[in-house]
Amino acid sequence: MLLETENITSIIPALQKTHAASSKLRIATPADKSLFLSDLADRLLKNIEFILTENQKDIDLMEVGNPKMDRLVLNENRIKDLAESLLQVNNLEDPTNQILSEKILPNGLKLQKKSVALGVVGVIFEARPNVTIDVTALCIKSGNCVVLKGGSDAHFSNQALVSLIHQSLEVANIDRNAVCLLPAGREFVKEMLEATRFIDIIIPRGSESLINFVRKNSLVPTIETGAGVCHTYVHEQADLDKAAAIVINAKTTRVSVCNSLDTIVLDKNITANFLPKIVEKFIDFKVEIFADESSYPILAALKYPFLQLAEEEDFGREFLDFKCSIKTVNDFEEALEHISKYSSRHSEAIVSENSEICEKFINEVDAAAVYSNASTRFTDGGEFGLGAEIGISTQKLHARGPFALEKLVTEKWIGIGNGQIR
């Protein structure tokens, strides 16, 4: 279902249709869902030109230099990746209707606990049209209907993708109301957040401000896919060449995603030896560094051209751009204190050749994903072998880390009796 703002005064009728479709989707066969995913993968590849044309309309409306641009842009390779992710999801085990436990009570009543779909999943996201495909794939595979509320930045892209989704739903004999794309404007967000009768859960995916708004205003239960303020701690016993490669990868490979590096935490006694190893690559990418008082003079002596003296607000900041801060510390404990204070509990990493220190870091740092001697850029449903993802959950209830297929279910108890009464 595609809705246009000028044609409606309320989204409730559309939500009613999607809610009604959820009971039908619950009984869809694995073959139906598999056909949908394979057909959509094929349809994306056959409609690359159409998708790119619509995506270009969004690109033309975005201000040059906007850090959201990288998230918005679709190209042939990214569309092919989306098609491949659909096939990966298709190959995953269906998480619904799994018998989780069963027992027979003394009175002969047979009890089963099995996994079932959540029902209707609402997702509010910003300028990332790939989310439209990823979320839809995961929801349909797990028997959930989905209400998509994309940002205005990706209006044309989302419209194009959902039109293809609806065609594939029809091929698979699944009610097209199972996927509803709401208008891109903000005027219906409040109504969506209060639709407790028609939406079972809402997942915000985007900036910290978006997540905070949903958390404060939603009457529907939410699962946060939080902002990523990610640190990489280079310990005094690190292999500095290895550390430099990890830091460069975490900061420069794709800056607009939540698992990219925001702050380098450095032991002071290795700062002068480490910083020269990243300068050349950082200059190539024009990475703006907000350096603390200890690291600033070292970078200044290296004539680093994109250098600022860090302010307090430069720590705990999700840059989503070619920018990062540097914090120097006296020892391991001070590094942990800094990370604990400023982390968003998304992804944190340590680089050290001391295995005991790495183990201590892993055990003591509170985050959805913690790494030793590896880049934070691995925090991703695809990389973890989970297929696509709805987002990275930074909370602790129901789902944490890459929020993918396995977590789009809840539980149902079933009692099978023969006249038992209590």
C-alpha cells in the first residue's frame, strides 16, 4: 500500500488493512514467503534503471555535502547487494512455529511454547532506502506485516522500491497490505506512534534525535536501534601497524554508518609513535581530527591540515562524517572510564597484543558488540551471518546487537487438553 499525503487525513484506515493482513500472513507457507523473496530479488535486478532514476530524483533534492548523501545513494552494486541479501534471508531458517519447549502436566494437559510472529512491525527511518528492502525481507520471512515510515529525503526511492515489493507480494499470493509505506512527511508520525491497536512494535532507525523523539512519544512498545558512538582503544602493548590499519578501516571505509569510528582512545606513551602511522591515509580522506591537548601538538608538528582542538562536546559525538576525536589516557582504567562515560553501547574495540588486557576489556565494556584487534565496522547483520538487519539494538531487552530475523518473533503458549478443568 502506497499512501500520498494529499489524499488522506488519517493513516488509521491503512493501518487497519495492514493489521488485518497480519492474520493472513501468519498462515502463509514457507514456500509462499520464499517465492516472494526470490521474486523480489529478481525484480530488483530487472529494474535497476528504474530504481536509479527514482533515486536520482532524491539525490537532486539533497544539498551537496550533506553527510546523509552516502546513505541515500543507490548504485548498481548496491542494488545487486540488496538482491543478494534477499537470497541470503531466503536461505535462513524460518524462525516462526518453532517448538521451544513442551511438557505434560500431571492432569494430562499438554503444554507447548512456540515462536510466533510479532504481528505488525512499524519502522521509522531516515534517508536509507536500503532499509525498505532489508526490513521488508526480514518481516515477511518471519511472518510479520510492516509499516514503513521513511524520511522525505528518500521519498522517490522508497516509492519505487515498495511498488516492486507489492508486485512480488502479488506473485506470492500474499496480501499487498502486508507492506504499507506511509507518507514521507512528519504530519502522521504522532498518529503512528499512538496506533496501539494496529501496530505491535515500533523500531526507530536513524539519528539520536529521531530515536529520542520516538522513545518519548510512542505509546507503542519500541526497540531502539541506537546511535553508534564507537571507540577504538589503542593500548600501549598494541602492534601499532595493526592498530593503524584497524583505525583507518573503522574511520574511512563508510563514514555514514553507525559502526564507524568516532573516537580514538590512545595510551599517552605511544601517541607520538602511533599518530604518524594514520596521518597519510587520514589526509587522503580529509578526515577532520578533534584532538585533545596531548595529541594536538603532535599532529600540529606533523603539519596535519585538518586539525581542531577538541572541546568537551567532541566526545560522545556520533560524527557520521570524515571526522573523529582523539582522547589520550594514562592507562587502561582511564580508557575504560572514558568509554563508559561517552559510549552509546553500540560497538567498542581494543587493539593490544596482551591477551589478558583484551579479555578484561571484553568482559568489562558494556556494549552490544565488543572487539579485540578488529574493526568496529563488522557490527552488521550480514557480516554476522544473520542476513539483512533491521538495525543495531543498543538496549538490553528482547534484542541486542544486530537486530535480525531471529529476533522478529515472540512466544505463544498452547494448551492441548481433553476436558481438563481447574
